[in-house]
Amino acid sequence: MHELSIATSIIEIAEEFAIKNKGANIIKIEIEVGELSGIVVDSLEFALELAIEKTVLERAKIIITTIKGMARCKQCGNEYVNSDWYTACPQCASMDFDITGGKELQIKSIFIE
């Protein structure tokens, strides 16, 4: 379960942010996770619940937003939702595409007080 190490990294980044910005507590953190990132959101939520105890995120509201997987067909240029890496272009049925979104894992914002 690599989500636990990801949760630990999120906590470390949040703690560094709080120290750098002289914030005593983090009240909210927003995280974006792409459908094609290989991260299971439910597992990440569970890992964060376990890992935030006695950290600056202990009382924070944690918001995780899932970003849709997106692709651009190399044959016809069509852009479409591709949530599983294996969805052919709905316009021309080509499997020759570039992933243009949905691989993200990022902290979008941190709110401190």
C-alpha cells in the first residue's frame, strides 16, 4: 500500500508549509488525485486518517478531488475522457493517443491559522 507513504509525504509537506508560514494549525488541505495516477483514493483517505494523528493535519478538513483521465487521439486530434488507459478514441477507434490529464497527484492548497 504505497498510499501510506504518500500520506506521510503529504503530512511532511504540510508541516514544512506551516513552519515556513508561521501557522500554528492547518485548518484545510485540498489534494488532487488523477484517475490515472495509480493511487486508490479510498486507500489514501484511510492512510491519511491513520497518519495525521498528532500532526498539524490532525484537525484539518481534508478534501480530495479526483481529476478525470483525459487523452488526445494522435490520429484525429479528438480529446476525450480516458479513465483506464485502454479506452479507444470514440471518434475514430484509434488506440494511438497521448494522456493529457489524470496522472496528477498534487496539493492544491493549504489553509493555516
